[in-house]
Amino acid sequence: MKRMTPTPRLFSRCLGPASLAMLAFTACGSDSTSSTSVLPLPPRIGVTSVKGDPESELLAAIFARVLEDGRFRVARKDPVELDRAGYYQAIQDGEFQLIPDFSGDLLEGHLRRAGIRYLFLGDSLGGRPADPTCYDADGKVDYAAVEQRAFYREGLERVARAYEQGRRVALMCSEGKPEACHRSKLIGKSLTRRGIPVAHIDEHNELISQEEVLPRLTGGQLSFFGDDMLPGGSRKRYERLPDEVEEDE
């Protein structure tokens, strides 16, 4: 792996102006009747990507730009070629702080160290199923069809068993708004029918119940039919249409 560790020369060049500023402030504050403190610059956030992965490299560039727009100091690192265990160790060693990755292995390692068990169920409860028969003619996910599939029922059963065992279960998804996600229109609906209470974390980091999501989906209109009035399919037409899905398998 090619590491972007600063050489002593580069390090000195970067710190030179800051060091001079420190000396100047110290000299000005030498009077016993006054004092001036210098706030150190915050450390740079090291952003890297997975070598050879265009999506990871693109996301790394986006994340770096967003951080800079938020007035954070960013250090762009060369792409790395490591396994997931290597990612965690590199983060622990301070080589970088952010790396876009689509695998749950890295997350699993972090959660395990916090005493939390991670279980991947994206193949059974994910929002874009691999089964091509779960898509309509427009390329949208047909939730009614998904509910009838064995893979979905098996995933839902695992969640139900964990609940019955008294475990606290958190289902994670990348969509911040529950009303725009299949976790309310599909999973939450299925779990509620089984008598399992569902609380969604919304984009404001607030907990809202499955019932409280309904007005968001219906434009504030309440219905005597409950979640039966939820949309029966995804909002988006996905590019991964049935034929393309089969090629990815």
C-alpha cells in the first residue's frame, strides 16, 4: 500500500507559518497583565478509497468535498488495497479516518468491539431484491410480490425470533426518511401485522412509530384502512432490471 505519510521536510513546511504565528502571539502576550492563547488547528480528516473500485473513489471525492464545504480540514489519501481487517487497523493507527466501502465486514468489526452482533440480511430484507420477478414492468419493486417470496419471509422470521427472544433489534438502511424507504412501506408493515412494534429513526434523529409514518405517506390524510393504504411499490425505477440482476448473480 502506498501511504501518504508526511516526510519531515513536508511536515516542517506545513507547520512553519503556524509556528511563527505562535511565537508572535507569545511575544505579544508576555505582559503579565494580559494573556493570549492560540487555538491549535484541528487535525485533518484523512479520506481514502478502495483501490480499483470506481464507486469507492467517487464517494471518497464527494465526502472530501462535503467535509471541506463544512469547513473541515481534509487530507486526501491514495487509494488503499487492504482487506476489511486492514481497514480497521489502519483507522486505529490513524492512517486515515474515512473510507467508503459497501461491505458490512468493516461495520461488523466495529460493532463486535462494542458488544453488538451484526447480521447481514440485505439478501432477504434489502430494498432491491435479486429476484427479477419482484420488479414490475417499469423496473419498480413490487412490495406485494416481495411479501410472497420465501427469502423475504425467512428474513422476517429471523427478526421476529430475535424480538421474541427479548433482543433489541435495529434494522439499518441508508435512507434517512422512513416514509421514503421500504423499511416502512414493506418491513414495518409486515412486522406490525405480526404484532411487533416498530420505531423508525427519521432524518431528524427522532423516533417515530410505524403509525406516525402513515400521515407522511398519505399527505396527512388518515385512513381507516391503516397501513393497507401504503404504496405498493418503490418510488424509483431502478436501473437493475430483471435481466441485469441475473447477470450480477
